[in-house]
Amino acid sequence: MLTINQTNLQAGAGSDLDSTYTSITDQVNVGINMGKVTWTVYVDKSDINWLSNIQIYVRRRSSHGKKVTGGTSWQQVNLSSQTFFQGRRTVNNIKVQCGLKGVSLQIPPDTYTGIITYPVMEI
């Protein structure tokens, strides 16, 4: 949950809001227990009450050696599923950071809600 208020103004009263926000580095922790198989994690979102000019981004922030690859650059989350990162065997505590871009005073005040999902498929 992110609350944006007057402390997020770029230069005080009369200025616009900061347009980009990031969560803590371990906002989401993913654990995958798939035995000895190779797997891919996808990412997508569902909009419940969301504005299209606010974009959501994710990136993987933890290192697991050669067991997990990809996903370390910011990636925009869309309504359609896309590859996020890949791995093999059981891996716990995969840290994911989230970000928002496109926030502005031009956006009407409201509670905006969406759901990010991380489907996992064996490959």
C-alpha cells in the first residue's frame, strides 16, 4: 500500500508530484518448490480500479547463483503474461521490488487497485 501526499511534491506547494515510486527491495518474496525441474516465472496484472497512465514495474533483487536467471532489470507489468525470470530446482526467498511510474497531480485522488500475479510453469 502506497500513500501519496504533500510530502511527495517535487518542490513544495504548487509543484507536481514525484512521478516515480519504488518499494523496498523485498516487497514480494517468491519461493518455488519444484524438485529437480527447470521452471519459468511469468508476471501479469489484473486491473480492479486502475488508470492506464500509471505503469507498474517489477525486478528481481536477489541473487541465487546459477539457480535463477533473468528479471534483474525493471520490466513493465501488463495485462498479458510475460516471462519474468527462470530457474531450476527449489529456490526460496527470491526478492522482488515493485515500482510505479506516471504519477501526477493530473490523476484524480482515489484508491487505485490492481493485482500482480506470478504464474510458474515447468519447462
